[in-house]
Amino acid sequence: MCGIVGFAGKQGGEQAAPILLGGLKKLEYRGYDSAGIAVRDDVSGETRIVKAKGRLAMLVSKTDEGRAVPGFCGIGHTRWATHGEPSELNAHPHTSEDGNVIGVHNGIIENYQELKAKLMRHNYTFYSETDTEVAIKLIDYYYKKYLHTPVDAINHALVRIRGSYALAVMFKDYPGEIYAARKDSPMIIGVTQNGSKDDGTYLASDVPAILSHTREVYYLGELQLARLTADGATFYNLDGDEISIEPTTIEWEADAAEKGGFEHFMMKEIHEQPKAIRDTLNAYLKEGQINLASESGSAPLDLSSVRRIGVAACGSAWHAAMAGKYVIEKLARIPVDVDLASEFRYRDPILDEYSLIAVVSQSGETADTLAALRLAKERGIPTLAIVNVVGSTIAREADYVLYTYAGPEIAVATTKAYSAQLIILYLLAVQAAYEKGIINLDRYSALIQSMQQIPNAVERTLDNKERIQWFAAKYSSAQNVYFIGRGLDYAICLEGSLKMKEITYIHSEGYAAGELKHGTISLIEPGTLVVGVLTQEDLYEKTISNLVEVKSRGAYLMGLTTFGHYDLEDSASFVVYVPGLDPLFNASTAIIPLQLMAYYLSLARGLDVDKPRNLAKSVTVE
Ligand code: M6R
């Protein structure tokens, strides 16, 4: 979704505009439809705002790569339209009429109509359809009304704003300064004081934007404010009192957010899966045993007393949870209910029976997932977050945190984070089964050994990518694809289908194979591609029967199974084999060909693999 960058640099140091454009470039992956920057020219004292609709390249060219907007302090934004169409007028930064307050905003201001009406009664006029313009003018209103400092003016505005926001604001009367505030939308501040030209203070809504400049960052907390100058940052609470925030060092390598020789981030991230899996396993395996010590600093999770688990997540994270449900229920015999986070709170869930509510999220910022977590906390249920981004809001608010060690994921279509989420869920299942006395030490050790084989098995699966590439080229004009499977294979189908639709724009559905006859089979016509996933021995023959049923209605069959099941070729025209592990872990290898197939199909259709239309990497609004 939207991205924010800011830079308060030293006079004579690095110019702000190229830094802002560079930072925005790193945030492109989040999805956007327009972009803009505001930089204060220290000679004229004026702040220039330049905006462009469409790709960032438009803004880069319009500003002559930043050269046309001189100055050492500025803010930038990539907008993903919510209020008002994508246009230059609606793009950020927005400004008060006299240019007194200029700002950018991520999130949604729910009561913007009411605030706008109030401001109009005080003779404010509006040029855009955005909620952001309302926020900026509200800050301007309080600034002028009380002749307060920027911190007071922002605080007055914030207590009246309902919704979510990360705000970065510059005031005409305060040259060289940027003010930031946040609620439910991430904001980090990075500082460099190394004597180098790019010394100064950085602001960003996401780590990759500033990773090439600094790894020392402050995570701005809920309803906290920051004042940035070239020399550092000062933090305040809603009362305007100064507070202190501990800095954190980002462990990601500076080049982790680069393509590293691959044509697309997605392909790079697909290839990083063995490492993501290995790193995640290594973080929790100590001397042949699983140690799920939470990173939240709380006491370790006591799985022996867990009676029922609820999981809330969105998109692929929800699919990982669906796979986790099968594994946990089968191994540890703990009932697991998986909810779409966007549905969770609105069904007024009965939570008393849950010993644990877990949320799964790559970004740790997904609005619905965060809301589910907060609801569980409000109701007093212990919460566990399975999160990739260190220091994200979900990670900071959950009682227990188990990080996935996938590193930064840039492509909108998740691959390595999903794979790492599966690993955490397997670890939970195995450890719970052991702590509950359902499996003995031998089985426990065997399962751990099987998990340790996953990275190599994924590597071997990746080695076979040319076959998938060939198949994708053949099917690039497909209009509908159905993925069918049973049990754990159904969970794999859901994820395979999502990968397909989000980056190829081909209509696809992941279906429980046994459900086909209850409606969907009427959609099968000659040539329809049906992908059967068969990694579960006990369900193998049942799914074969379903495949044969659709084949006799004209479907073209692709089969996905483990090595050794060569009889599948009797039914399916194209079969992909993956190394078999303990069947409970087969999702980890089976998902790889499906990710590759979506990738190659997207490529063959000439689409933007990493930034599919209408999608954003992190969905921070409802
Ligand atoms: O950051 P999160 O894991 O909470 O994001 C959840 C979904 O938005 C995400 O998995 C989405 O479905 C991916 N684009 C799928 O590839």
C-alpha cells in the first residue's frame, strides 16, 4: 500500500530529493498508483511539491532525478488510492492553502467527512478528494488556533482523527524539521552520524526504504510522535511529553532487498526458500530438540496445556494456517479453527474455549490480522504471532512471538514467507504432540529429522524448474484453472490457486476435490486445466477418482505428487514429482512447482510479476 520516506539532512550534505526518490523506489513493491515529494529549498525558503500519476519513473523524470528540487530536507510518498481516483491532484504530499503545513499519510481517516465539514465551517476549502488533505488542514487549523508548537498541533489533530495513520509533516516555520506520528500504520526512524555525506535522519514506512543508509532504527510506537532534524530524533507522547525509545539494529543484509541477478524479486525469493526454511528451523532447533522460546521476552509457550487453538490470518498466511491446522490436528490432536482475519471480529467470535489465538502475517501490519489480535487480547486470550517483519506492530502487540526468518520479502506474491510460516506451524505441531505425550521421543526425533530434510528437498524441486517453464509456456492462454486435492493437499491447492490468480490474472480456484460434484464440475469443459495435488497417501486414490471424473468431461490434467507415484501418468497428461518427506510436511515441496508455474505463466503473459495490478504487499487498511 502507500509508502512514506523522509530525510532531514545536513546543510552541504546529500540533497534530499535523490534520497527520497531512492527510498520510494525501494517501496515500489508495496503497490502504488502515483507518487510525490516535497523538498524545502533553503535558499528561497519555499517548499516545492512535485507529483506524478503512474510509475515512479514519471516523478524521477519530472524532477530531473531530483536535481530540479534542491534542498536538504523533504518527504516523499507513493499512493495507493483509497479516497479519490489515482491522479496528480489526489497524490501526496498535500498542503494547507498557504503552504504552512505540508504532509503525507498512510492509512485511512474514517471520520474525514466530519472533520472536513468542521474545517469548512472555518473557511477551509479543499482541492482533492483525499482524507489526507483533511488531516493536513486539521493540523494547520490547530497550529494557527492555538499558536502551538508542531507537536501540540499534531496532537490536537490526532485525538480527533479516527482511523489509522502514519503521518509525516513539515512546517514552514520549522525549516530542516520533519514531524511524524503513527497509529496502526508502521513508521520507522533511522539515524546516521558517521561523518559521511548522507548523514542525517531518515523516516520510512518500511525498512527497505532506508536500509542502504542505516540499520539503526527507532520503531515509532502507537500514538507516538517524532521530531526529526539533521542531528537526530526526539520522541513525544500524546500529551507532548518527551519520551525515549530504544534503537534497534536491523539484521537484514543491505543487499537483501535487491534482485541479486534475478529478473524478478519473486524468482529470487522462490530460490531463497531453502535458506528461509533452514534459517527458521535453525532458530528453533537446539541440540536436536525444538525450543520455541518466544522473542517477546515472555515465558515460553506451555503447549502441554493447550486445549484449542484459533488462528486468524489473510491471504497466503491464511493458507499456511489451513495447512497448519491439518498438521497440528493430526499430530497433536489439538482442535484448530482457522478464520479469515477480515471475518473474525465481525462474527463476534466466542473465544472462551481457546487456550491460544495465533495470528500469522508476513508483514506484521495487516489491518485485519492486527484487529483480530487485538480482539483476542481484549477478551483476555493469550496471543501468539507468527511474523516475518521484526518489530512490526503485530510482533510488538502479541503476548508470544515466533519469527519466521525469511528476510525481506519484496514481491507482492509471497513465497518464502509462506514457506517459513509452514515451518513454524510444523514446529508447533511436533512440539505440542511431544509435550502432550502423544508421540514418543523416537517419533519426535524422526519428525525433526524429516523437517531438516525440507531445505534440500526444496532445492531438488527447484532444480526441475525447466519442466514447469515448458508447461507454463504451453498453457499461457488458459482462462480457468482448477486446483483440486483433499486434506492437506486441499490447503496446498488454495495457495497454488492464489499464486496463479494474483500474478497471471487467470481465473483459478482451489477446491476440495470431493466438493467438485456439488457444483463446480459443471464449469469443466474440453481443455480446462485441472491440477490435481496428491501428496497424501491415504487420499491418493480418492483424488485420482476425482481427476478421472473431470478428465472424462474434457479436462486437461496436470498431476502433482511425490516421486514413486508413476501410475498417476495413466490419468494425467503432465505429472510433476516432488521429493516425499513425512507426508505431514509435503506442502513444503508441493507448493514450489505451483509457485513456479504461476511465475512462468505471468512472464509468458507479459505481466508485471512483482507488482500485479491492484495489489499491495502489505494491506494496512481494512
Ligand atoms: O503480510 P501478511 O502476511 O499479513 O499478508 C497477508 C496477505 O495479504 C498476503 O499473504 C497476500 O495474500 C499475498 N499477496 C499473497 O501472495
